[in-house]
Amino acid sequence: MLDRLVGNTKTSELGTSEYRAAIRDGMENLKDFVSPEGFYTMTHKSHSGVDERCQVLVRVDNGRWKLVP
């Protein structure tokens, strides 16, 4: 993920407001990034990035995990 963001910071110096803005803008334009934890699509309104593909509801039944449909 950082490789996708660092490209936006090459013209800015580390720690400057321009650098932070480039990181933020890069994150806010991240679409369908796949990680072991799920899919991430971030926007200026959603910085968590997760959607329904990453969430399931389970219950414990007789000591075993059961998916709740």
C-alpha cells in the first residue's frame, strides 16, 4: 500500500504539510486494495475503508464458530 502512496510524495519533503497532504490524498483515492484483513476503498468521507465484503456475523454454538446468514 505504501508504494501506491509514496509516488505522490516524491516532490515533497518528509514532514511538511505538502507531504502529509500527498499521503492523505493518496489514501483517499485508494480503491479495492486487497490485504489479508479485507478489501479497502477509502474516500474523504470514509477513512476506515472497509465494506460489507470484510464483515461477517458469527455465533458460538457448542464451542464452534457458526456463520450467521
